[in-house]
Amino acid sequence: MPENTTDAPQQWTPVHGDPYRSVPYRPERMPAEESLDQADRLRHRMDGRRTVRRFSTDPVPEQVLRDAIACAATAPSGAHQQPWTFVLVKDPEVRRRIREAAEHEEKISYDGRLGEEWLAALRPLGTDAVKSHMTDAPGLIVVFQQRYWLGEDGTKRKHYYVDESVGIAVGMLLSALHLSGLSALIHTPSPMRFLREVLDRPENEKAFAVIPVGYPAEDCEVPDLVRKSLDQVMVEI
């Protein structure tokens, strides 16, 4: 380890105006046969991914969660601004407060705030305002998007393509969790302002999603959904 390495977190300073220094990129080319095999395995493993709403309370290795978040943080982002923060919530009391606030907002939504069309879309899935997964799942990751960069002196610089960048990162997070043997749920209570308050996040951050993570409960069931076929989602020209 270099002698000047410290345990203190280092402030990342974005580059604005000056081009990034280029370095060679020559990854080893995978043989076609191996590439085909890897792609087929990945396709079948990802096809087994399901959204889980009933979690076991059994603990999961925290390092798996950290590694999955590290994978998500490798996502491409507009102008390489990396406009995301992943909050790994471990404190039971904080998680209880998040669940309580989420259920409050969800009850209002299910009571009619978001309209009958929204309720009709969710009805086949059997969801309701009770969000036990918030406290049952052993892992809880709250993802925030940074609408702008905020310096320690209060300086602000706009971030670009924030929704797209954070969406890609969350997709990579879900993939990393699934490939690591865990299940997850994307939860987006509306509105989500309470998350920034409960987690004491800075003014430039806006909640994007709450992701409970863990193993499915012994009695877990999921809807018998059918995904669109490749021919239905891909166009070749």
C-alpha cells in the first residue's frame, strides 16, 4: 500500500473544461466460442431473475452488497459525472423509520392519489401499502441521484443525463446482486422526499429508488409472469 494512503475518504473533484487524459485500452479478446458460451450462460442466469417481495430475515454477507454497489458504480454516465450515491442502510431504527414513512405515502397512493389507472396496472400483482420488505430483508440500499455537483464551499455545477446514468447504474446493481445469488426489489414510494430527510442527505441529492436485498423467504411466491420474446423486443435492420 502506498505510504501516502490514508483511511480518510477522499473528495472526488470533477473535471470541467479540460479533457480527460487518455490511456490505452486493449482488453484481451475473448475467443468466439467462449464468448458464445458466456453469453448463453448469462442469458439463462438473468432469465431466472425475479422481483421478490417476501424476504427471509437470514443475514447476507455485507461484502457482497458492497461489491455489488462497486459494480454499479462502474456504470457509464453522462460526461463521466457519476451522479449517484448508494446508501447501505444497516441501522434497524433508521430502516423502521423508512418503512413507516414509505407506508404512509403508499397508503395515500393506494387510497386514490395516483388514480384508478395506476391501481389497475398493479392489481394483478397483488401489491398493497404494507412494505414489510423494508425491515425483513437483511439488506437495504437507497439510491440517490445527484442533480448537480455540490462543492464543500457551496459551488454548484449542473450534472447532465442524470436519469439515464442512474438508471443504468441501478440496472447493473440488480444484475450484480442476482449473479451473486441474492434477490431484490425496486421500490419507488411516491413522493420520496422523506428519504433525503431520514438519511440526512445533502440538498443536491434526490431519491431514485429503495432496494431491499436478501434471500427469498421459505414461503415466497412470485407471479407467473411471461417475458416478451427476443423477437418482440429486438428489431434487426
